[in-house]
Amino acid sequence: MADVVDAATRSRMMAGIRGKDTQPEMILRRGLHARGFRFRLHDRRLPGSPDLVFPGRRAAVFVHGCFWHGHTCPLFRLPATRQEFWRAKIEGNAARDKAAEAALLADGWRVLTIWECALKGRERLPVETVLDRAAEWLVNGRAHEMIAGGAYGGI
């Protein structure tokens, strides 16, 4: 299937996609801050530049977009055009995610991954549920957890 917009428009649209300060990330930041948690943003000294870093708790939180990181949920669909390009790009992102998580865990950090589908789409969880689970994870000491929408994984 051909793209529904011309190449210049598609390029402009793709360039406008944010890597930081996304809506799911902002929801999480505001909610955890309101609950008294203080954090650093996008610490480039750590593998993968986690979206939220809680140095005193040795905890790192990643907020992953389901499309860009290849989550197996309804929010992910491989584009019909240039499938080899997109498959390689998304698989590369997923491989970098795993490497960053492994490096953080090996260095004694705890890692929480929150998928976009937890806060968006048909299978989303209530925002308060996601915030409660994230807050509980921050204080309980488990090493690695994931929160995703519906039946696609989670705490």
C-alpha cells in the first residue's frame, strides 16, 4: 500500500515526533511529583538515558512508545511501506532498550518500563492505577518491572 501523503509531508510529520516530554511521560512526571517523589530527567550519564531517574532509590524509569519500541499491543502496527526499514529500526530500538536495561541492572539500578498502552488506547489502565503501581514499585525494592495496558503485561 502506498503512503497516503507525499514524502515531504511524511518527513515533516516524522520530524515532529518527540523523544522527550511526551504526553505519557508528562502524566507520569506530574503524578509522581504530586505524590512526593523527586527525580532527575533524562540522565545521559546512565545507559539509555532513562526518562526519570531516582538516584537515592537507584531506580530508573523508561516510558516507551509502543510503536517505536515494538511492543506487542494494539498500538503497534508495522507500516505497510518500507517494511524492511521499519523492522530494522524498531528491532534496533528494542535491542538498545534491552542492552540499556541489562547495563543498569548489572550496575545495581532497578528498572521500570511503562508502555504507552498503559496510558493510551482501548486497553489503557486508569491513570491512578498506573501511578499507584509506579509509586509502589519505587518503594518496594524489586529489580525490574513493567507496566502495560490490558493483558499485555504489567505488575
